[in-house]
Amino acid sequence: MLIKNKGAIEKMHMAGQHLAQILHNVADKVVAGTTTLDLDALIEQEIVSRGLKPACKGYAGYRHATCISVNDVIVHGIPSKENILKCGDFVKIDVTASYKSYCADMTRYFFVGQTSEVVQRLAATAQRALDAAIDVAVPGNKLSDISACVQEIVERDGFSVVKVFSGHGIGKNLHEEPDIPNYGKPGKGIVLREGMAFAIEPMITERSCDVVVMADGWTAKTADGGLAAHVEDTIIVRSGKAQILTRL
């Protein structure tokens, strides 16, 4: 895995700041009656208008700028005019864009109206796990310290980590080495070095971690119908504290 130079990091930071602003701006559009296809179109328009390229579109044949996953969908939900949001829905929007060929990747969650207590707890756990994992992404630690940190927090709160998907390296390509699972023993894998770029993304479930992929080949749901949470940031390993590219 290549250490990113200053120029690459600046481009990734630009992409990340635009994405963070776009998802901040879209929050008041995630309301009952809106379709996930409406949200996707709005986000893609914003990406393009800012001089970025939607990096998901065309990736392995995928046709949209975002993945929008609702309730029991863990990841890779395909935007659809048939998927009309309703009060109580738990929505996760995953979006990647590139600026001058360098990518940033992020996911944020949204509540449609009043949501259940378990949705609130699940979302809060995912966010805590992400924040804590970012805190251990410093030079000298091992890659699996990130993974172990996520698993410890999630399971301590009584939830499960998804094991068939993982975070990843990122740069000119959306997915680069290494994979970053959300589980494992600490102290294993590569030694973290300043300038490494990662997309860290806890994907967690209310109950079982078993996953079913739908016939469309993309949409990944919990096998037991339980709720799922997903949140993600692109970071650069820095001495002292990681640089988060996808937060304003």
C-alpha cells in the first residue's frame, strides 16, 4: 500500500470536504415521501456541480452515485423510485467521489421522523465505534487494532459486527489494499505509518451478523430482518491523531 504524498492528500481532502457538505445539505431532504432515487439524483447533481466525479457510478457495473440502505439493508442498497421513505425509517447513505482522480468515501445515517429506541442505540454504537477506531489509527499501532476496537465497542453494547464486508485502503482507486475488517484480535497486520489512507466503516446489526444478498447482486440485508447501521469516514494516519477528510 502506498503512502499518500501531500498532493494526493490535498485532492482527497477536497473530495472529502465536498462530500461532507453535500450530505450535510441533504439531511433536510431525507423525509417521508421522498424516494431513494430522488436522493441519489440530488446528490449526484451536487457532486457533478462541484467538479467531482461520482466514483461509485460504473464501478463493477453499478449504475448510481450512491448506495442508500434502509432499515435491515446493511450496505449497497440500490436507489429506487419504488423505495419511498416513511416515518420511522433508518437510512444510511454511502457516497464516494473523486477530485482530480483521488477518492474520498463516506457514509452517514439519517432518521426519518421519530425512530425507535433500538435505532437510536444502534446508530450511536456505530458512531462510537467509528470514532474510537479513528483514534487508534496512529503511527506505530497495528492494522488489526482498528478492527478489534470496533468489535469490542459493538459487542459490548449487545450488537453484532458484519464479517463479510470491511473497510479498505483508498486513494486513486475506491478500494485499495488493505482490507480493514470490523473484528479481530489486536496487534496483528501491518504497522500503521503516517500518510496511509483508510476508509474505516463499522457495519453492525441489531441481532445476528448473517447476511443475505438480494437477487440484484448488490443489496445486502440482515438474514434475520434485524436493523443494521453503517457509518464511514476517510482518514489519513497522522502522528498524534488521524486527519479525518470527510468531516467539515
